[in-house]
Amino acid sequence: MTLIEEIKNCHNYDQSQAETVRYLLTKGYSEKDIQEEIYKVYEKITKEDILRSFSFISILIIIALISLAPLIGYFFQNEISYGIVSLALLFTTYGYYKLKKSCILIWLSLFSLLVLYFLIILLAKFSGTDMNSLYSYGMVFSFLLICSVSLRTIAMVYSQNEKLRKQYKFKESL
């Protein structure tokens, strides 16, 4: 079998790029030859590609605005808890920008909770439960849409970041 066929075979068995490279190195192929052929089958992901994507930048702006919201509450209510929450959210926003796994997971869980919250409100409104809600149907649907799209985008960034972490680090670049 040729090198490219070996790579395609490994890719078909859902092996990661790093596992494929290690396997091919044990089969006797040189690292230079593997590096020339591997990106014809596996997608090459760089940190800059993730940071420059439109979806990453748009979600970064959204979570930065969400992080600043408690700070505005701090200025109007003068309670320290709002400032602490805002500071914690700003740190997780910075961690999201630096592609820290824990910060991405925190934002993923926060948006999951927001989607769940708006689904519960929507379900309560549809069931006819007498509840004192400030949200109209249009607001609930729009918040639900924004949170769902944001959740999907953060999950996509997490997936790309995990692929980036699992890529094989070649000693010399082409």
C-alpha cells in the first residue's frame, strides 16, 4: 500500500491525525514524507484559523457583552456581588479568547443553562400556566435562537480546539 492509501485507511477507521502519524512512523515512513501527504486527507488546523474565524469573533463579542452586563448592575445597585460575577465572567471571556479548555466548557455550560431556561419559559407559556413573565413570545423565541446558535458555535470552537490539541507536532515544518 502507498503512503496516501495508508493515511486514508487510518482516516476511515476514525483514527486521529496524531495516531495515524505514530502508526505510519512505526511502519517505516519518514516524518517528512508523512507531513507532505497527511494534510491531503486530514484537515490542518491552526490556532490562528480558529481565532480569525467569523463565528469565533462574533461569539467573543456576545460573551464579552454578557460579561459586562453584571458590571452595569454593579454601578446601578452598588452591590459587590455584581462586580465579582462580572469579573469572573471577564476572566472566563479572556480564557475563551486564549482557547482554554476549562473556560470554553464554562461558557458551553452557561449557554446550555440559558437554552434550558428559555425552553422552560416557552413551555410554561404554551401550557397556559399563569406566570408573571416579562418575556413575550417573540422575545423568548429570539433569545432561544441567539442562545442556541451561540451554543452551537461554542461547541464548534471546542471541537476545533480539541482537534488542534490532538494534532501531531512535526519537528520541522514545510
